[in-house]
Amino acid sequence: MNEQFFFESLSDETRRRILVLILKHEELCVCELFQALDVPQPKVSRHLAVLREAVVLAQRREGLWVYYRINPLLPTWAYRTLEQMVQGCGDLELFLSDSKRLDEMPNRPVRCCA
């Protein structure tokens, strides 16, 4: 893992919001993320690409859906950094609003397996 790419991936507020949601919910698809963040789907997809390139996120396909989760091969120090980020900002209004919008999302995809 390239530490510089890891920390650069955390420098953007939208990417931090994505990571907080994924850490709280284990895995989410793009439609859940753009609904929760209230930003356009292409913007979410660009940020997910940055996080994948930094090896922070992994993905799995289930039918038409692609689900994103924290990369299980992430080094312990990196995972702990993400956990600390969630503890530090997860209770801020912006992040709470994201979680609320996700919880209120109609027709969320149903996962058959994780």
C-alpha cells in the first residue's frame, strides 16, 4: 500500500463521508451513496474510483449491483486510521445527515450475500 495515496484519498470531504458511511454499514452500492450524500452519481463514482485506486476500497458484483466495502487487505494501521476518522467526525451534523438520508432511502437494494 502506498501511504501517500492513502492519506491523499482522505483529504477530500466527500471521500471521508463515503468512508464513514461504508464503515458504519459494512458495504454500500453507488445508488445508496449518492442518495445519502445528496450529490450526483458521477461525482460519487469518481470518488469511489480514487478510493479503489488508493486500495482503500474493494468491490464485489451482485447481478447489476456493485457493492463497495473497506478493502479486507488494508493494513492494520490504515484500518485504525479510518476507525479514528469515524470516531472523530461521525457525530458531526454533516455525517449524521448522510446517515439519516440513507436510512430513509426507499427501495434500497437487497443483498443476497455479503
